[in-house]
Amino acid sequence: MLNFLSRPMVRLVDRYLPDPFVFVLVLTLIAGLAAVFTQGTGPVEVVTMWGDGFWTLLTFSMQMLLVLVTGYMMASTPLVRRGLSALAGMASSPGSAILLVSFVSLAASWINWGFGLVVGALFARELARTIRVDYRLLVASAYSGFIIWHGGLAGSVPLSIATEGHPFADITGVIPTSDTIFAVYNLAIVIALFIVVPFVNRAMLPREEDAIYVDPALLVEDDAEQPALSTPAERMENSYVLSMLIGAAGLAWLIQYFAAGNGLSLNVINFLFLTLAILLHGTPRRLLNALTDAVKGGAGIVIQFPFYAGIMAIMVQSGLAASISEGLVGLATAASLPFWSFISAGIVNFFVPSGGGQWAVQAPVILPAAQALGADLARTSMAVAWGDAWTNMVQPFWALPILGIAGLRAKDIMGFCVVHLILSGIIISIGLTFI
């Protein structure tokens, strides 16, 4: 049944979904025109908002590029390759490979979204070296685990409202994670997705005549031979001492950081991956060779994230994002507000594809509405979080790192992800509304 459903979706997306760069250009025009015709914002004002906001995500763009680069460098070390290869050896058939990569991606994304993106992509590559399986579905399965991130340990909304002095504390107070991440309704959604997502991926396995495979030889990184160390510069580049000293310093900082009770963040994940890559590659030259391969997949991040920053500026400053939220929330009652908050967050996520950024836009609308209606503030907040995660399945912004590692285009996986959008939307809506 799902295989029958996914085939036309894959063909439709392959035919009509452009490259993510073209997609973001179209979104830019849509956001600008919507601001002009629905908010009364002048064209010159829209262009000013767009240009002024264009570079506001530079720090975040660099962080995302480093998620890709440091994760790739760490995974290309001999030790990690052997570990991934051993784990991939547990798969004995195409179906078991799809199930395994789905479970691994879901678990890793629940722990930390950046970790999940990198681990899922790298594990998919390793499985494709050992199992003959449709490569598009394999990578789509790795990405599908990302659906769970905002209901997990690194969810930006639940962690934000659990922090003393957060921006909306005057409305919500401090909401502990026991009412959000570890609440019964949220755990029920998480468990349901852990069950459904892998088996949906397995059910979408194409027929032999429809499958597309990748040559395993294309996924094997070359092991460079040890060069002759004829000059002082070459000896320094191949020095184990330099790498061990810097790596030890990095580990010392990490131990101190976690001993102080601090948690994971994007910067810490990147620092951890880079430190491990330095230690496991052994020499600066091996690390730099891995870096050369890693940066090839980062072009999409470099060119597209500034455009999303410009779109976010238009959406926020023109009031368009707030209008979308207010329009949907206006339909709600206390019982239905989480559902409508979820839907509105899913729509806004196309234009503001950042969990923290989206919360800053929607919370000033959603939280007062919840307060006025007497709705559950924690549940309504998590509805925004889940809405942000939900439409990531068809928003190529977050797929860029995993596509860069896998060497695929967005249209290669999005047909399968549309099926997850539909089914996960039903599961999440039921969990938020009825549990």
C-alpha cells in the first residue's frame, strides 16, 4: 500500500521540485509579495527588511557548516569506519538496512538534532557500501528520523521555557521538562514515531525495476599513502605529537564543561566532533585530507542560509508570521488550540525554518491566546515545537547537511518524505489533542 502511495509522490517531486536554491528564491518572492498584499508593507520596505536581515544567520550558518564538516571528518577516521561497518553488518537484507538506519537516526535525533543528522547520513553511506538497497530511500530513511528532534532532549522550545528568565516567563513561568519532553502525551508521540517511521520506510521499499542503486566504490574514501617526510614542513604536517596535544586540550575542556553540569549545544557538539576527529586521524595532514572531502557537500549551506535569514526578516518585521498564527489561533478553543498551533507552526516553518527563531515569532501570539482560553501552556508550546519539526520533512533547509554527506539532491528523497509528512501529521495531531 505505502509502496503504491510513494511511487507517484517520488515521480511528482522528481518532476516538479526544483533545486533547494531555486526553492528558496521562490519562497523569497512569495514572502515579499505576501507582506505587500496582506500586511500593507511597501515594496521598498520589504526590500529593506530583506537586505538588512540577509546576514543575520552568519553565525548559525557557520555552525551548520561545521555540523557537516566535523561530523564527516570524525566519521572518516579508521576507528569510526570500522564501528559503522560493524553496525552495518547487522543488516542482512535491504529491508533490515532500512529499518536499522531509521532506528539509529531516530535515536540519535532524539538525543541531539545535529548529532542525528550527521550520524544518520554517515550510517546510510556505510550501509550502502554493504547492502544493495535503493539509495534514495536509504537516505530518506536517515532523514526521516529528524522528525523527532523537537520532542527530544535538545528541543529548543522545551529547553527554552524550562530556563529561568526566558523571554516569556511573565506568561508561562518556568515550565519543567517533566511537563514537556517527559510528559505522557509527548512520550506517546515519540514512541509512536519510533514504531511507525521505520516500518513506513520499510513498506516504501521500491520494486526492483523502480529501485536506484549507488556504486559502493563511489562511497569509499581513499586512504592516502604516508608521504615521504623529506622537509621540516612535511614532518610537522604528519606529526602525531601536535594532534595529540591539541586533542588532549580539547578533551580536558569537554570534561571540565560536562563536570560543571552543562548540557549539549550545537557549539559543544561541533567542538566534540572536531576534537575526536583530531585525535582519531592522528596527524594534521590526515585531518586536512578529510576536510577537503567534507567541504564539498557544504555549498548549499553557504549560499542558501543567507536567503532564509532574509525571509525570516520579512516574515517577522512585516507581521506576516504573526498574522498567519493569529488567523489560525482565532479558530481555536481551549481544547483545539494545540492542534491549530501545530498547524500554524508547520506553515510558518516553511518561511522561518529555525526552531528558536520560529518560537520567537509565534510565542507572543500563541501564549497569550492559550492564557486567554485557559489552554494548557506546556502542551501548546510543544505543539509549536512539533509543528516546526513536522514540515521539516518537505522543507529542504534542514536536509542540506545530510544531502551534502550523501551526495544526493533534495528531489531524490522528498517524495518519500511526503508520506512521512502525512502520517506523522496524523500521529502528532492525535497525541497533542487527545492524549
